[in-house]
Amino acid sequence: MSKRIVETINAPSAIGPYSQAVVHNQIVYCSGQIALNPKTMEIVQGGIVEQTKRVMENLKEVLRESGSNFSKVLKCTIFLADMDDFSVVNEIYGGYFDANPPARETVAVKTLPKNVLIEISCIAAL
């Protein structure tokens, strides 16, 4: 098995025993991103809008470092602390994809790391 670990300073470093992403067989498996500022490793100020934008920018940087981008994303998983934020998240998230968005599921969870409001992971082709 050949796998390549992806690491970039332009996205938050892992806060546990995991990699930002792993590439295997031309597929990129991106770990869930939360609304951490990669420079300060602090949660961005504001609410669901600011957190969603930061999460998507973090994912963009991990995808870029892996050699992929949002146009090659196959599937995303969105975890929300409050399903009432779904429409706001959907609008921001949708702005990162063209006319052919990836498969996706969105689930509400009791809590997320560092008590953030959103976490998103994705799988993409190279």
C-alpha cells in the first residue's frame, strides 16, 4: 500500500493523531476541518457564517496541497451543531462548487471539537 500524507501550513495543523489528508490510489481523503485560523490555531470570531467560510478555506488549502481542488471533490460530510444553520451553511458551501457539486450528507451532532458550530470533511480525486 502506498499512501502520501498531506500537510500544509496554510491550514490548521492536526489537533490529534491524524493527518490533514492522505492520498491513496489517486484519491484524497481530507480530515474534517473546523474553524481554526491556521496562523493562530484559534477559533475564528463570529458565528456560523464566519466559521463556515474558514472551514471551506481550510479545506481548499488542504486540497491544493494534495494536488486537487473543489472541482474534483467526490463527497463531503458536514457536521452541524445546530441544524437550524443548514440554509446558511448550504449557501456558503454551494459557492465553492460549480454546476456539478459532489455527493454529500449533513448531520446534526451534539458537540464538535472545541465546541465549534461546523466541521466538514471531503474525499476528492487528484
